[in-house]
Amino acid sequence: MRPRLQSAARARWVTRGAALVLVGAGFLAIFSEAPAGLDPSGCSLERSLVPPSFPAHVFGYDLQGCDLLVLTMAGTRNSLLVGVLATILALAVAIPVGTTAGFAGGWVDGLVGRLVDLVTALPIILIGLVVLSGLDDRGVLLVAIVMAIAAWPIYTKVIRAATSRESEQAHVDAARALGASRSRLLVRHVMPGSIGSVIAVIPATIAFTIGAEALLSFLGAGLQLPDVSWGVLLAEAQRYIRQAPHLMLPGLFLLVVTGALVVVGEAARVRLPD
Amino acid sequence: MTLGSFARRRVLQALVTLLALTLVVHAGISLIPGDPVRALFGFVPPSPAELAELRARYGLDQAYPVQYLSYLTQLVQGNLGVTISFTPQPVSTVVGASLPTTAILIGVGLLLQLTTAYGVTVLSMFRRSRLVSALTWWVAVAATAAPVIFTAWALRSFFTLGYQGLDWFPYPFDGTPDAYVLPLIALVAMLAGPVVLLFRSELLDTLRSTFTRFAVASGHSELRIVAVHAAKASAGPVIAYLGASLGYLLTGVVIVESVYDIPGVGNLILDSVARRDRAVVVGGVLIISVFAILGGMVADIVAAAVDPRIRLEGDAPR
């Protein structure tokens, strides 16, 4: 009797479906303007908090009488933007720092290691909450910077480990023996093998970032109206949930997109070599 | 390197991390706009003389480096300072009063995280059922993906009377065991999800190895092979993940405390941030970070004890 062997990732169609969801969300983020959003002409206070009706207004209306589905679709842009911006910023720090630490070794490596440990131990999102709540003008970039500060140690760890492993490969020694300069060794021989390792970590980190944006906005320290994001909509919902439970529906978008990111991340983690 | 010297080095590193932590949090709170003394007076503006006197009493009139150094000198002597209020109390008393509730959330949360993750993972492995395997995977993905703030809030809305939900659990928090149920569910969902996904894929790798075939040939039962032999061999990366994710656990505790109005350290920190009461914020963050750093240290040392390769390389797995 032996345990059934199975793949750690789900069947291929699940991953494909998740990828499709992400493409759809990206499409929404690019093309869905906020027409009825906070444009008074598209909303009517007469419809304030009207519950969902099928099939025309599946999400119902918010306090201002705007169609909640339209608002949620419009919020996709800021929610995804925070995730993507934070990832780009975090990678911009993590790739040079992690590569240097892994390649140079010695005290540089030790210093980076301690710094990463320190930031990992700090509840960054809470500190971000503290700092952001002291500021009046909180835009997407500012929130993304806080997320990037929380995310860079994860990437740095992964890149450091991969660089250190790659530097010990025979082909790197061979290039060194042939007289390649340090920078050539790094760029042509080490980095091509080490950068890929970070890809598997990206989707889950974006999911975390999108959730953290919702958290900050929910607690009143993230984005704020007239900027719309899923977090902002949920923060609004929090106040009137009693009269209008349908205000929780934007959470569906949040769950489906973060879920899809986790599925894609799992597939990448299992299939890519680490 | 022996296990002893590995452990000593790890302890030293933890102390340095704690020291840096005090500076980051202390300076961070001091840098953001807002005046703790002015905040005491609400809408009635104090006279400049009163302000100056109170500032001097709390040492806020000195240059920042002096303020930090005097805080540090106190801290080394085991003194966390006093709260900024009209009736100052020692920070240790204030934090101490809210610590038990938080300790229950952290302790029980961690315990449930480990048992749930282990149970669900083993369950997903050894029954030859596609349905169970698929179901556990989807649940783990959902738990990983759902932001804890959303889970906690949705549970509160559905299952407490506070928001016209079902009257199954008390809200606001009253300290009874019932009141801990929903916060712990939200916490454990967020914590156990990623562990199940990681443990599951490590286990599957192990089960493909020849050593599993040997165990099967030796006649061990399926349950024993999965739950004991393979689980032990797959534990390394999982322990490393658990150690590194303690900060995540603490953030989760603070969020859950805030959603359920639980009078713990997390809420104390959030309130004190609003009042810019630096000593309380630093004290609270320090106390919960000690949990995280100690936990990370224990995880590294346990991993080194389990796997000699780690201490031979002289560094913890990253």
C-alpha cells in the first residue's frame, strides 16, 4: 500500500483559469475608467444602498447611489497598481542588494543578512499604518512604498541564496579562470541563473500587497476617496454593513484575484527550479 | 561549528536585532508629525508655560539623540519609562495588563496553526481520495489568499449580533472563551494556509524518494510512513518558514485585536500611536518583537539540531 503520487500543483486547467482571471483583472485595470465612479451624474442618492438586482445591478448601490459593480471594477486599477508598483520598487532594491550580498559574501553578506532579519522581525505594515496616518496626502505611490519596504527582504533572501549557489557553479569558475572581470562574471555568468528564482515568489507577494492595501485602507490609513480601490470600498462598507450587507461584495473581487495569484504562485513554485 | 557555538552566535545576533529595533521604532514615532503633550489637552489650548513644563518633564525639550540615549539607558536597567498623561503610569504596568490576552492569542494561535497545518497536510496525503486532496488544496489556497482583515471582519459581521448577524459569539470582546473563537479562526486560517501549501509540496517530494519505498518495503503502515517518516524528513523548510513568518503572526494578532476590539497589546499600540505616546509604542512593539525574535531563534536552533548541514555551513537557511 503506498501513498498515491500526485503533483503538488493542481491540474493544469486550474492554473490556466487563474492566469485567465489575472489577465482579465489586468484588462479591467487598464480599461475600466470610473465613469459612474464619483461622477455625480452617474449616481443618484435616490438609489442609496439599494440592494443588488439581477441581472442589471448585481452588486447593488453604495451610499451615494453609485453602481457598486462599476465602482469595484474601477477600483481594480488602484488595487493592482499598488501591488505592481510595490513589487517593482522592492525588486529595484532587492536585486542589487541580494546579488551583491550573495556574490561578495563575507561581511557584506553578514550585514545584509542582519538587515533583512531586522526588517522581517518588524511589523512593517503596522509601522506603515503609524506613519501613513500622520500624513494627509496619501496616494498610490506612498502606499506602494510602504508595501515595498515590507516586501524587499523576502526578495533579497531569495536572490541572495540563488546568487550564492550560482557563484559556486563550475561554469563560473571556468569563466573566472579564463580571466573574466568581476562585473562580467556577475552579469553574464551568475545573474542569468539567479534572477529566475525570484519569479516564483512574485505572485504570492503581490497577493500579500493587495491584501495589505485593503488592510491599510480599511483602518483608514491607506488610500482615501476620491481614489477608489477595493480596500477603500470595504472601508466604506464597514460603516453601513448593518443596513446594507451587499456592500461586502467588492471583497469578492479581492478574494478571486488574490486567490488566482496564490494559485499561479504555487504552480510557479512547484514547476520552476529554485 | 558545534551546536553550542551556533546557538551562542544566534543569541548575540538576536540582541543586536533588538537594539536596532528600539532605534527604528523610537525614531520612527518621533519623526511623524504630532505632539504627545499637545494631544493631552484636546480642544482647550494649554498655555505656553504649561506646555514647556510638561515637555521638560518628559524630556521632550532635549535634542533627539539625547532623548534616545536616555531612553536606552533606562531600558538597559529594565525600565520601560512612563506613559504621557496627566496621571503617568509605568509602561510596564500598562503593557503588562494587556499582555495576557495577547499571549493567549499568540500561544493558542501558534499551537492551532501547527496542529491544523500538520493535520490537514497529512489528511490531504494519505487517503487515496481525489476529493479530499482537492478540497484541502482549495481550502489552503483560499486561506492563504484571503486578507486576514477581510476574514476577521466577515466572520464578525456574520456570526455576532454586532452587525445583525447570528448571535453565536459575543461581540464586543468580553474575555470569555467564546469571545476568542472567531479571532482565532481568522488568525489560524491566515497562518495555516501557507504552511499547508509548503508542507504538502515538500511531503510529495519526499514520498517520491527511494527512502519512502524502503519504508513501504519494511512493512510500515501508510499512515505511519506519511505522518512520521516522511513528515520528519520534510520538516526542515517548514521549520525555517515558521521561524521567518513570526512577524506575520504578530501583525495578524494586532489586526484581529483591532477588528474584535480586544484589549491586548496590539490595540494598545494602535491607540498609543494615535496619542503619539512614544514610550508605550516602543514598549509594546519591543515586547511582541521579542516573541518574534526568540521564536525565530528557536526555529533556527531546532533546524540546526535536526539538520547538521545547517550548522556546518555556519549559517541558518535563508
